Amino acid sequence: MLSLEDRIQKLEDIEAIKALKARYCAFCDDAYDPDGIAALFTEDGVWDGAFMGRFDGREAIRAHFAGTSAIMSFAIHHVTNPLIEVSGDSATGQWYLWQPCTQTARKTRALWLAARYNETYVRTVAGWRFDVMVISPRMFAPYEEGWAEVPFITGGPRDDT
């Protein structure tokens, strides 16, 4: 059985990881702040957004998000149902994402995005950081038609065709 001190540490770690995720969402919802988002990842961290692309390393993540606000002009990342498991200086997490957003890459349109995040975290000298973030979209649907009619729009948000 864990000592009281170890149990408190685990709870503090879980809360710190929740705060990390909240900062990530806030930076995304603030015009996809590339410096803010990149700083939340380890130097060799991975952001894997499925049809949105995979980016390895903090600088690649920064470069990706530097152009995102021109493609997605509005987003509200609402994350729920965190399942966080801490083991020493590493942890895993799963979250659900529900996101209204506005795409401007091809034409301006309102969209719904639902996805699951699967993540790994590492404790660093600067605090907890994302090591790997994998986003598994469940739907990316037009607001007007809804996800029952069109669960995934044709092409991704970076497809200009």
C-alpha cells in the first residue's frame, strides 16, 4: 500500500497534468499560440493529429501550429473524462474532446470535432510535459448537416482541394 505522502504526490501529479491539458486547450483556443503549445511538449515530443498530420519534435510542433489559425480561425477545446495513471516520473492519460470550430482553409464553415486524446507525459525540471499526444477523431462534421448525415467532411482542414 502506498504511503500517505505517496498518495498525496500522485494526486498532485494528476492535478498538474490536468493543468497542463488546460493550458494546452487555452493556447489552442488563443489562435493556436505556437510558442505556448510547443513549450508544453518535451524536446522530442510527438503531436499526432491523424488526418491533421504528425509532427515529431518541439520545433516541428511549433511550425505546425504557426499556420493553424489561418486554417481554423475559431476553436473551443472542451475536454472531459480524464483517465490519468501516474507511475513515478511518467504518466498516461486519455481524454475526450468536443470542439466547435470554424474552418477557413477552403471556405468558411462551422464544424463539430469529436475525438479521443491518448497521451503520455513526462515529469521534467520544468514540470509535467506532453511526450506523445495522439488524437483519434470520431467525427469532423459540418454544423449545418450534423454528424448523422456527414460524420467526416471530405478532405481534412489542410486539404485545399
